[in-house]
Amino acid sequence: MNHYSPAVAIQMIRFYNTLGERDRRRYAAVEAVKLGHGGTAFISKLLNCDPKTISRGIAELESEEQMNSTRQRKKGVEEKA
């Protein structure tokens, strides 16, 4: 299964690597859904992420709840002066 040209695949990987954890999950989910059958396995291999992560992203995208954009993790301790 080869859905993207090598140049596009490289761009996808580079972009994916700039995203935070939540956005990575959702981006992978969007790409997998676009591909349809076999998309999750293909995107999982291409982006080197767990298929369960993509499934969770799909569930988040399909949920009726508004997707929030607040911090995912608590802010760390401030640096000492």
C-alpha cells in the first residue's frame, strides 16, 4: 500500500514531528481516515506511531464534545533566576 509519493511522505513526517502529543494523534487520525480501509496501519507505519494512538485520535475527532486546545499537561516549575 503506497498512498503518497516519497516527497509527500517526507513532508508529512517532518510536519508530524513538529506537533505536540495531542496534535500528532489527531493529525495521524485525520490522515488514516482519509485513506479508508488499511489507513490506520499505513499511517502507523509511516509516522512510526502506535495504531492505538490513531484509534484514540479518531475517537476524539468523532466525539461530540468540543475539542479543546488547552494545555495537555501541567506547566512545569518555573526556572530559577
